Amino acid sequence: MKWLPSSMAIDLRDPRLRPFYDRLAAARMPLIVHCGEEHAVPGADRQDLGNPLLLREPLRHGVRVIAAHCASLGLAMDLDLPRPRPAQAFELFSRLMDEPAWHDLLLGDVSAMFQFNRRPEVWRSVLRRQDWHERLLHGSDYPLPGVMPLVRLSRLVRAGVLDEGHVAPLEALRGHHPLMFDLALKRLARWQGDAFGAPVYATARHFAARRAGPERATTRSTVSPG
């Protein structure tokens, strides 16, 4: 299940959603929620509803939530402050990731992560935070990897997260197969020796659903989010 609250005018705090959350939790069906600013699908244009802190509502109901793109774009109001003020949406997502209560429920996907409109601090953080990697999922956000201006390899080189020697091979691969380009870019990205670990690409386990009877799981979907 994927929601774009800012486009679909979904307020995650709406009490009418609580029975739905309970069913999602019982079925162990992940809910992918676009967090941070949304510009590809304007819709209702309620950017305030993309606030990562609003994820606490489905999380409180035991829903496994995937924050799309790790809320890596734009600002959101820091609702935890007595007088809320704008903060980087990614910083609010980071706060949730570090709250022990959601350790087994909150995930993030890294689709669109290396687009030019993300800050270098975001790229460095997701690579450096090895403690998050069990909870991060590779995703493509296709067809955006095929939209050439969105990923500017020279900017990644300047930010220190991509070796200049990888630029030409990646550009050649991109012209041939944008999805393979997206995967290869994430595999090659580094920050001070840190890179995405193998769990980031082993996403099927997050979509396993329990069956009745003895403890066992079966993979229902191997499609990465994004």
C-alpha cells in the first residue's frame, strides 16, 4: 500500500483511519508513505501532510511504515517544539529512526536519494548510518532514473560520495539501462569508506506475511518500493 498524503489529502492523524491501521497491522502489510515535499504529483498540494512526524500515528497502531525517500526533500514543521518551526524533513525522519519505540516498525527507502535536489548532508548521512542499513530498502522510483537531468553525477563527485573514475561507465550504463544505472550508482556511492550494506538490497524479507499455524513466513512480493 502506498500513499502520497500531500497529493491525496490524507491526514495520517485522522481518527477514521484507525480501524484501517489495525487491519494493516494484523495483516503485516507495509504502508509506504511519501514523506517530505512532493513535486512530481501535485494533487491536493498539501505539503504539510508530508511531515515525517505524522508517521507516529500509524506506527502507534503497530503498522510497519516505509518512509519513501527517507523524507529527503524539503522542509516540514517540527511539531515536537512548543512553538513549531520549519526543519529539514530528513532531520525529522532521522529523529523517528532513532526513537527506540519504532525500531521494529519504521523503515526508509532510498529511491530518488541521489537526485540533484537532495542535499549532500543527506547523501553522507544515509551512507554513514550503518546502524540504519537493516531498515533501509533499495527502490528505483522508476521512471525517474531515466529522466536524465535529475541525477547529476558531477555534483555527487563534488560532494565526495562518488569517485570521478566511475562517472563515464555510469553514464554509459544509464543510456543503456536506467534501472541498472540506478542500482550501480547506489552500489558505488561511498562516504569516508562507508557504503550501503547488503541488507539494503535484500528487501523481500520486509514484505513477508505470516500464515496461520506454526511460525513461518512466505514472500508475497519482491518488488522494491519507490
